[in-house]
Amino acid sequence: MRLLVTLGVVGAMLGSSSPKFSVVVLPAQTRGLMSALWVENNRHWDELADQNTLTQLLGTGKPTQREYLGCLVGDVAGDTLFVRQLVDARHLKQLQFAVAGDCEGVEGLVGSFHTHPYRADAAGHALKERGLSALDLKTFAAAPDLVTVVMWDLDSLDVATKAVDGSVRHPAAVQVR
């Protein structure tokens, strides 16, 4: 029951047309959980000195950091999408720079959340994938999700949403309350 590949998978229960909303509201507690998950999954990013890029990408070397995928539960009221909860994706498979899982059957599903772990360059400095990648946005566009969120550092979020016509709006407005 996990379908997500490298992010952005949501429930098939959303129907074909997206409701009209202009802002995403994220509870401060959920934002804090996202930060804790990022730290937990990224704590060993700088332990890659003896790992080459191919080994990292294939996930065959020693595990250091991993991507995380979660399902966003919420609802739309008026012009606002309210995220109410973050739950782990099922069948979660975490690799260094990819994640798989699904949110199938999650009641109230509105979207997905994932992390982008750091990579280390040859000098051991952090390389960050800042924001939703082109692949993230392409995956999101093909999914029934209303929102997708990525975190690439403790204080950094990037959000994309769907318009009524299904087009992707990026970046999207998010408020933490």
C-alpha cells in the first residue's frame, strides 16, 4: 500500500478536481515534528568521507542520512488548506537520496511531506538540495495530492499546491500557527 517514489504521493480519495484555496496553514506542533524528523534522519550527513557518489546513490554504502516521507492529513475550509496531522507513510523504504512509501488509505489525506538530506562535498561541506526539485514537482503534478512540502534544513520549508485546474502553484504560501 505504498506508492510514493521520492516524494509526493497522496490518496486516491481526493477526487479529480482540487478545491480552491490560497494558503496552507501548518500547526506549530506539526512544524516541530517535521524538524525533529529532519534531525533524526540527517544526523550523520558528514560521515561520507569514505563513500563515493555512486555508492551513496545506490544505497550500498554505510547508511548515514536518509530521506523521510510522511502523509499530511487535513481539510480545506474556505480559501485555506489546514494540515491537521503528519503520519508516517506506509511501507517506508528510506535510502540516502530517495524514499518510497505510500499514503494509500490514510483518511483525510491532503498531501505529502519529505526531507532532503544533506550530502557532503569532497571537502566535507554540506551540499543542500534547497526546495522542491524538478522531479519532486513532476511527481506532485501527476499525483492527486493537494499539497507537497519538503524540508532541507531545520528552518527551511518549500511548499507547492494544486490549483482548481490541477496546475501546480510553486512556491505556495504557508503559515505556521
